[in-house]
Amino acid sequence: MLACGTAGALQDDSEQPIHITTDEALRDEKTGQTIYQGNVELVQGTMKIYADRITFYHLQSEAERIVAEGAPARMQQQPEPDAPLMHAHGNIIEYFRNEERLQLRVNAQVEQDGQLVTGDQIDYFIKQQLVKAASRPSDTSSRVKVVIPPHKLEDEE
């Protein structure tokens, strides 16, 4: 696990309404899916997601899993009141509500205050404030990359 400066979202964010603008929306009651497609922008508190497509997978009344897809899908969030914005992107951004885990796949990248983590897959465990990055072991050109600016090294001493 990489302990990155990326923190959890502001507590108020999850209590805020979700605002979505899109070109097209489809709700399928039988499958429990709601699909937003075409220039999708989702805003909930300080969190913003921009994607070509966002799918909500519902179990009963609440979304258990949300998948944003794009080339890439992008998100930003204010982790704490005085902290810089966290920016992330990946071709797939998936949120697992029960696990409180965010997963970025394919061209995954997380950046905050000059700290940068890239890889094929990045999992962010919200409660633990842990970032785990992975590459494809079979592909030697695909490696996890971490950039820590000098001022962050000084902060940890």
C-alpha cells in the first residue's frame, strides 16, 4: 500500500444531493441500472466527475456501485477544507459503496499537491486513506510511477 497525501472526501459530500447533466438518461427498473450517456457531469458537494458514460447499479433504493467511463473519465474532489484538490483519471472509475473503495483502471492517475501516482490500476480505500497502485506483471513497460515533490519530503521529516 502506498500512503499518499490523498485524503478522504469531505464528510459533507456524501450527504449532498447529486446533480447530473448529460445528453441522455435511461433508467431500467428490471436490471436496476441507470445510465447517463454523452458529456456527463456529476457533482456531489466538492466531488465532480466528467465522463462519456456513468452507470449506477442499484440494489433496492441506493446505488451500490457507480461506474464512470471515458477516454479518460476524470474526477476531482476537495478532501479536507484546507487541502488542495485531488485530481484523478482513468478510462474506468468505479466506486464500490459497501467497501468505500474507489478504483481507477486503464491509464490510472491520482494527483494532489504535486504528488502523483500512476499505474494500470489504482485502488483508493477511503476510510483507511490508503492508495494501492498496480501494474500488469506480464508487461515490463507498464510500471507504477510515484512522484513526491521535495516540499512533501520535508513535511514528513
